[in-house]
Amino acid sequence: MSNKANWKEFTKPSSEELKKRLDPVSYSVTQEEGTEPPFENLHWENKSKGIYVDVVSGEPLFSSNDKYDSGTGWPSFVKPIDDRYIVTKDEGAPLHRTEVRSSRADSHLGHVFPDGPPPKGSRYCLNSAALRFISKGDLANEGYGEYLKLFLA
């Protein structure tokens, strides 16, 4: 589902519309707090330069510069591109995990854990099915040119 350049003006569609737009796994993950299998998902081994956006809204979420191999089988990041596009909430007992959601679409993305690498120690462990990858070379064409600066140097 392409969200070229319209993520800044995103309005969440109905559940019925999302079921038409998303594949069943992406719908389950983003709308029903599902989880995809580890080591059997699109982005866990992706090493290309670019950004990951919410598959529903197109909100820019994470940069490949902050991605690392956590050994979990899901894409993992040390931090989001911009905290404004991420919402966290405690899921409560019995697991007391911290859920990660996108701010505009309220998509379930995954969880953040305190066992990541220094300096902050955060591991944003996400479902590939909640993400769309936009390569560095496609950022401007896809409406994310402002994020090219992440890949200078």
C-alpha cells in the first residue's frame, strides 16, 4: 500500500477499507495487535539504506542507520526517527511489555525493551508486516526527501 507524500495529511480509513488495502498479516499485526513469525518476515535481514514507514499511514518511523541485528528474528532499532510519530504504552500484567504504536494511524508496530545496545539501551522490536521500506534512492520520489539528510556523510 503506497502512501506517497500523503502521510502528513493522513486520516485513518475504516476497518473495512483497511482490510481491502492491507494483506491479512499486515491487518492482523497493525489492527489486531498480532505478531508475525520471527525469522520469516520481510525486513529482519534487510541491510539496505532507507527508512521504514507505517504500512497504514506512511508515517516515517525508523532509519536503517539505527537498525541492528538483535538475534530475535524481527527488525530491531535503537531509536525512532522522531519521537512524535511513536506512541508507547504499558500492556500491563502479566508480561508488562511496552507496546509501540504509530501516532497518527494508531497501528500496532511491536514492542520496545530495555535490553538494547548503549547508549540508551532500547530495542524497538517491530513486525515487518507493520512496516514499508523506502530505499534511500526513492526517498525524494516517495515524498520523504527531508529524510535524505540522514544518509549524508
